[in-house]
Amino acid sequence: MLHSSDAADDDGSIRFDFGTGSTDLNGRSFEEHVVEHGDEICVFGTFSAARGGIVSDSDNPLFQPARLRRGSFDSLMRGLAWGVLGCALGVLVFGGFAAAGAWIFFNFGPVFF
């Protein structure tokens, strides 16, 4: 996650470097994304006309970093919808097992094998 002091550059771009030296990052981590010419991406962040690009939202008390995802917005939304559907199915299955266990417990008492 980038912190506001890390992303505070003048031209609106964020520079990413990769090194092998031991640098104390104070618990911070950096992430690099390589975007080839012609790649379809979706970027989440705040656009700054003064800085000419997407910047991290440092005014937010929870600090929302700028995020880059591969694919179109529609493909990301389809993936999100399938993820929600999978979680909902998991909740229903777990809830069914919990309800069946509660029903068995209240009708037959504790069952020990």
C-alpha cells in the first residue's frame, strides 16, 4: 500500500522501482504493475487535473490507494458478480448445515458417537 507521503510527487505519476537492497520500509509494501501498449485496464483512484493523472486519495481518513486492474470494467464487474454469487452459495450451504445441526440437537439432544 502506498502512503500519501510516498505518492506525493509533482507530475501525477507514481514511480515504481524494484531493488534487492535491504531498505527499511517501516511496514509499507510496494506493488508494481507493467502495462503494455494496447492492454485494456481499469484504474480506480482520484483524477487530479493539477497533477495530470490518477493520484491516491490522501484526503480520505482511511487512505484509498490508486488501484490498477487488468481487463475492462465489464469483465471486472462479471468477475465480481460471480464472486458474490459464490459467497452467497457458501453462506446458504453453511447455513443449511448449521440449521440441520440445530434441528438435530433440539430434537434428539446431543449425539455422541
